[in-house]
Amino acid sequence: MNKELVIALAGNPNCGKTSLFNELTGSRQHVGNWPGVTVEKKEGKLKYKDRNIVVVDLPGTYSLGAYSEDEKVARDFILKDKPDVVINVIDASNIERNLYLTMQLLETGAKVIIALNMMDEAENRNIQIDIKELSKILNIPAVPTVAPKGQGIEELISESVKLGDSRESKLYKIDYGEDIEKEVKILGNAFSTCAATLEYPREWTAIKLLENDEYMMDYIEEKFHQIKDKINVSIEKLITIIGYEPDTYIIDKRYEIVNEVVQHSVKKEIIRNESRSDKIDKIVTNRWLGIPIFAIIMFTMYQFSITFGNGFLGGKVDDAFGAFGEFIGNVLGNLGAPKLFISFITDGIIGGVGSVIVFLPMILTMYFVMSILEDSGYMARAAYVMDKLMNAVGLHGKTAVSLILSSGCNISGIMSARTLESKKDRMIAILITPFMSCPARLVIYGVFVAAFFGDKKIGIFNEGGIIIFLLYVLGIVVAILMGKFYSKKIFSGEDSYFIMELPPYRIPTMKSVFIHMWEKSEHFLKKAGTIILGVVVIVWIMSNLPAGVEPASKDSFIGILGSVIAPIFKPAGFDNWQSGVALITGFGAKEAVVGTLATIYGVEEGPKLIGAIQQNFTSLSALSFMVMSLLYVPCLGTIAAIRKETNSKKWAVIAALISCLIGWIAAVLVYQIGRILGFS
């Protein structure tokens, strides 16, 4: 057989599924969204002997209950798209908890193979797993793996191909007892009398209905409403026989089987010594030290990004772009190209896009550090530590997760809110995450910091790094204050609890870190080649029209537009028309602010842009401009995500307007208070 094999990876959060996915597919990955939803879809490819294999990384989930969008996506892909094989990735050091999902996967009828991942951690905890016995009991293959080290990967692929090509599907059937099985059969037969086609397996559907699965109940109500009475009769009958709800009985039965499997295949030696993770957590999650440690780590990350990423590496890229622009200008001039065309290429395209690209090293450096923090397990602790702060102001703990993810990308933070069960908590998280400082804003900070604060030191620390860290803190403070306002004044609902599993600390592999770094930075480059390029071309054209005006002057179309807007920002200290135009183009993508300024000022490299900014701003108005850039309306992609996640155009518009107002007020306060204090 040479057909393409589709393998799905399913598992609990923190089971090492992402590490396994990266090990299987390397750089041959594609990230998008599942059709119709905003849950991230990751696909990768690999070639094994003569077989082309597509690996789909399903969202991490503890069950297939479809209580969240993540669970629904995972469940529908397995049941509707029917992958050839489902690799159930299990944390071998927490096998008992992980096997509950295994039970649910087996019920779908899919071809399942277990990847017993993190076997090294299990051995360190003196957990011995009889893999042959486990495989025998469940009647499915089981392969031990240590994904970061590549151990067991070859065998896992081989067994997956063998299982995918086999015509027989080895099924492990859970025996729920005579009473449950009788009702399952009755409901299964009821579907055969209906005109509509059932999209899910009959027996699986019947079990879900007896569990009173909300999603499946709605599905039946819509397509098979004629058998709703039979479902109610079956549930009432079982309540009479069992003495309580059948869903509780079914769940208990699964756990009972999990316990039996563990008893026969796992041996644990009780270790009373604290693990390495426990010892570290006593410090980093301490109620008094947790937040200061988190602040120090973030501070260090921004210091490193500015001094090494922006200062050292950025300078090298800057010089390269300057030389490239000059070279292209000379070549075009020698070929007799019109001055207007040369200006379009050097000032418009190279100057506009290049002024953004020079900050790629800073973005890469920041994502490199963030990837290390994520892969090591620290970011989960950061969310846990922030949870205490969230609770103190009446917000849900998972809001902290959204805020932290937003520091990588606001859209990711908004998407993460789907895991919140309460509509109130979900809406608040969606509306406040755009106030967080993201890498796109970091590009703006980079050029203004370089212009006014880059070479200055406060003690041993770079002043620019301190300012960027304080902007990050300001975003958190504004987000929390707005969250409290929404919680008390706008949205009503019951408070819910935050439960989060803390994975053990791990030493990140460079392969995984670089893959994550590139995944996140690739988005920045794509925007530079599409949205930002489009913006700077439009800005250049408007800067040179109408015909005969001095390029990029007040009399050009772009100058007229900027002059109309400029007075609004006079109280904030930057009433030059160029700033107004740049903030407008920032609606499309925040990086476009820098590209627009570079195009208007007619410069093709960083130092010239920095010089132009120094002539049009003061250090105080530059700080005010950065605050405005932080808080005013996020990019169009973020607004679109708000629109989709809230299912409301109204809230998308409100979010945009409120952020503009808050940004303007904050910028004015910074400038006016700064003047009173004697800063310039």
C-alpha cells in the first residue's frame, strides 16, 4: 500500500505531545485554524520508507466530552475525518490519569496506538510499566518513547504504519453491564428507523446520550428529535435500576477499568523524597516570591532582547539593509531609471519594509527566550502565580493564561479564552487581552528606544530595556483594571474556579526551542511581506500625490490626512502629521507604524529613520507615543478575532473604540505629568 497515511496525535495537556509532534515532523509543519473555529490546527509531514505520512496534532484535552471547543475539535476529527491511526500520547509518569482519555478513544472505534511518553521521568520516579501486559490488556500496541531525545520514534512510526495498513481493527470494548448495554442497543436501533443519517457511530452516540452529553443532546434535538422521548425513557429507567444518574455510573466504570489496568501493568515504588520540580516550585510559586520572580524573568528577557537582539544583531541587519538600499539605488541610477521609480524602490519598498525587518533579530531573541520558558515548564508556573493576582481583583485565574499568551500574540490570547467555561469569564478575557504588549508593538518600541534611550544606562541595566518592561507592566495593569470594571459593571455571572496542572520541569531541547521560535517569528515575516508591504506602497503613493507636490509634504494627500488628525494628539505631545498617519496605518498591523514613518521620512535604513524621529519627537513625547501604541486599537487581525470569538460586531467595535480612548488618555497623562515633573 502506498496511500498517504493520516495519523492523529491525541493526549492530555502537558503529556509531551508537542515535543513528539516536533520530533516526527521537524520543520515540515503548517499551522492554521480548523474550519469554522479558531482552534489552532497543526499539521506536519514525514516520509517513512516509501510512505507519505500526514501527522495532525489535535488540541490537548482531558476527555472527549465536547465541553470546550478544543474537545469538540478533537472528537469530531477522530469520529468524522477518521484518521488511519490515532496515537494516544500518554505521560508515563501520570499513566492512571492519562488512561481515562484512552478509554474514550477506544470507544470511538478508532485504531489506537499508545505512545508511553516521558518514560525517563517515570523511571526517575521508580514507576515500572509492563508494556507488554498493558498492550495485551487493552488489545492495542504500546510503544515507550522519550520524545525530546528521539527515543522510540522509529518503532512508533513503524507500528503506526503497520496498524494503519491492517484491515482488522482490534477493539477493546468496555463492559458497562447488562442494564446499560440493553439501553445502548435500544437507542442504537432507534436510529435505524430515522430518515436522517447519523454522523457518529451508533453505539458511541447511544453511550454519549446516556451520559447526557450536552452537545450530543443538542445534535439529536436538531436532527433526530423523534427519538428524544426514548432517550429520556432510557435515562429514567436506568436511574430507577442503578439508583443515580447513568452518566456518573458510566464515568465510574471507566475509572474502575483504568484502575484494573494500572494494577496489572504498573508498579510504583513510593518515594518520600521531594522531586526536583517540587523543590523549585517552593521558590518560584511562593506566595511572596512568585510575582517578583516572574517580573525579574520578564525584565531580563526584555533586557536581553534590547541589548543583544536589537543592539548587536539588529545593528548588523541594519547595516546590511542600508548597504542594500544604496546598492539598488546606484544600480537603478546607472540604468537610467526615473528618480520617482528609484524613490519608490529605495524609500518606499526597501525603506518601509526594511525598517521593520531590521527588528527581526529582536523578535527572534524574545521568542527564543519565551520558547525556553515554555518548554522548561516555567510558563505554567507564571500562569499559576498570576492566578493569585487575578483572584485578588475578582478575575478568573485562566485570564492570566490569556494575558501571558497575548505577550506572544494578542490573537493567541483571545483564542485561549475558549477554554473558559463561563461566558462572563470568556468575554472579559477576550476584551482585556489586547492591552498586552505583543511583539508587533515591540518593533515600535525598538525604534523609539534606539532614538532616545538606547545608549543610556541606569546602573548596569539598559534604560531602553527598563522602559519596554514598564510598558509590559502597564499593559497588565490596564488589562486587570478593565477586567475588574467589566466584571463589576458589565457582565454578570457566577465565579468559577481555576484548576491547572503544573508539568514537571524539563531541560528544553534546542531543536524544539528553535522550531517554536521560528513558528512564532514566521508570522512576523509574513506580515512584513504582505500587509506592511501593501501599507508602505499606499503611503508612498499618497506621499507623492497630487502630481507636482513635494514628496511627503503637508500638501500631499498623506500630509493633508495627517494634518486633519494631528491636533487630536497635541495634548499628548506628538501633534506632527506624520505621527497621526502612522497611527492610522497601525490599525492594519502595528509594525506598519514604523514602516509608515520610514516611508514618509524618505529613509531606507535605521539610523536615518532614528535621526528623523529625533528631530520630530522629544524623549517625553516618544514615551507618550509608545504608550499610545501600546493601548490604542489592536491590529485588524485581533479585532477580527474578537468579532469571531464573541460572535458580535458590536463588541469588536466597542473594544476598538474603548482602546483608542484609553490609549489617548494614558498618552496625554504621561506627557502632561512628565511636563509638570520637568521632563522634556
